[in-house]
Amino acid sequence: MRVVGEADAPAAGRSCDDTLAAEVPVALVFNGVSHAVMMATPADLEPFALGFALSEGIIEHVRDCRDIEVRMVDAADAGLPEGLDGIEVQLDISPRCFERLKGRRRSMAGRTGCGICGAESFAALDLAPCPVARRAWIERVDLETVLRAFAALPARQVLNAEAGAIHAAAWSTLGGELTDVLEDVGRHNALDKLLGRLARAGRLSEPGFVVLSSRASHELVRKCARLGIAALATISAPTSTGVQVAQLSGLRLWGLCRAPRGVLYAPGPAAF
């Protein structure tokens, strides 16, 4: 590439190499039937597929997914431009879940910034809130804890440090310590990767909260609430519907978390 406009550089600029974020077509195939093609960073694809299946309600439990296999697909075989190979993630899910999936008749043309592309009707948007169980520790997800987690995030964003343009979804303890950080060009994908990892390890119910390097749009809030995540903190502002879904679900939502301040948009329910 050529960098132009730097101080003390030639008017024509200077040539140098750069590292760019990978954005690859990833097809999610359930029992041999392609359901969605997402543009994603080709890492942590098994937890991504599992997290997507759970957070989109395709399966209800980890045990509903019997196997996951990732395989490369040549560009020519996938009908893609030369040099742009695809990836298939094939999931073997229970017959009950597969029959329900076929009945939904929902197609998704995945884009990096897309959450609900391809919904066929208002009802298909699936905005109904998923109630989150009350947590005795919810008040401990306070501003100090949230900002401590965000302060630790940049050092854990390895891909973003190399290439930029990468979102992160992280899991924080109630002390503000980050235990898991997953990255992807898409904020939805990063969250699904995190949720999938937590689900595979049986950790979805452990005390803690999700940290996102993005805004809190309604679909991200909904994904968390569907899997029982009690608290979410984002570095950018939420959308109005994101706040509404958080309030209806009983999810504690922090936004605009930039030290020394943060905004508590939804407190979550008080403990019993």
C-alpha cells in the first residue's frame, strides 16, 4: 500500500506492507442444509457456529448439537470469485431442532454489520424478550468493575492490534478480570464466538458479564438474554430498542463505557 500525507514523507507518499483483517464467507450448514452465510474472521469457528445456533434459538442446549465439522470450500466450487475461498461449518443437530428450523423459513444473507437480514415478516424479527433470572450479585456489576474490564481489553485484542477493524467480545468476572476474549470483523460474530465458548465449557451461568467493543443493538442484547447472560457492557451507545429489550428482559445494560464515566441504561432486576 501507499501512505500519503505523513510529515517528512515524499509528496507521493511511501510504500509499505500492512496487515488486514480477514473477512471470509462462512456457511453455517445444519444437517446438510445451508441456513446462513456470514462474513466472518476465520478463527474460533466451532464456538462461533455453536454460539449462533444457541443465540438464534436453533438449538436449546449444547447437547442438541451432536457434532461440528469445519471444512474449506474452493472458490470455484462455492461459486465465489477467484481467490476467495469459503468455509463450511457443518453442524449435526437433533431431529427435533432441525424440524423446527425448517419450519421457521428464515433466510439470512449475512453481512458484517447485519443482524436480522432476510426476515420475512415483523413476527420473524423475534424481538420478544427472554426473561433473565435474577442474580444476587447483579449490583456488583458497577461502574468501577465495568471500567476495569474495559481498561484490560485493548491488551487482549491481539488481532485488532495487528490489523484494526476487529471487534471483541469478552467475559469478565465480578472483579473486572477478563477471562476470555474473542475477536471478529463482525460484532455479532464475536459475541457468538464468546457465547459458544462459554456454552461448551458449561459456564453460561457463572457470575460475570459480557464486554463488547461495539454498540448495544437489540440483537446483541437479545442474544445475551436468550442464553441467560445477566449483564452486558458496551463501549459505544445502545440503540433505543436495545435498551427496551434489556429492560423487558431484566438484563443489566451499561453503555458508553469510556473512563471515567459510563451510563447505566437498564439496571436489571433487584435480587430477591
